[in-house]
Amino acid sequence: MSDEHHPTHEHEFRIQIDRVHYTVQQAEMTGSQLRQVPSPPIGPDRDLFEVIPGHKDKKIEDSDVVQIHNGLRFFTAPATITPGNLDISRTEA
């Protein structure tokens, strides 16, 4: 029988974050761990998303656990998008 389905810590997985290729060893990673992969790490001002081909991209929270496999792709986007929100300090008369 093959050891093909035998989990191992020593396996390397090739993933992408913002189109940059990285190699990780963990078969499962939290969003927080994924944020530490790039250098410098992804800051709190950006959200992390998993690219899911044919479906809506999935936002990855810091506590979410992601099953890692070769070819997994992620991207970041600004955490707060507030177009036209320049009148924050305006008070009503």
C-alpha cells in the first residue's frame, strides 16, 4: 500500500500571497499564521482573502483554519474602504 494518504509535517506546499510564491510546511494554518508568511507580515490595515476559483473569494479571519495545499492563492485588500466618507467631522446644525 502507498503512504500517499499518510499525513506528514515534512511536506512542502507552494502557495501564493499577492502573486508572490511562498513555500510552507504546515498542512493547516490559521489566518494569523498566513499573515506572517510574507516579509514584512501583512498588517491589520489589510484583509486577507483566499481565491476560490469559480466562487466568491473567501475572507480569512485571523482565527480561521485553512487546509493548505499546493497552488492555494491568497490576496490582500485594504481593510476599510470608505469612499466619500470625508465629512466625518461635520456636525448637524
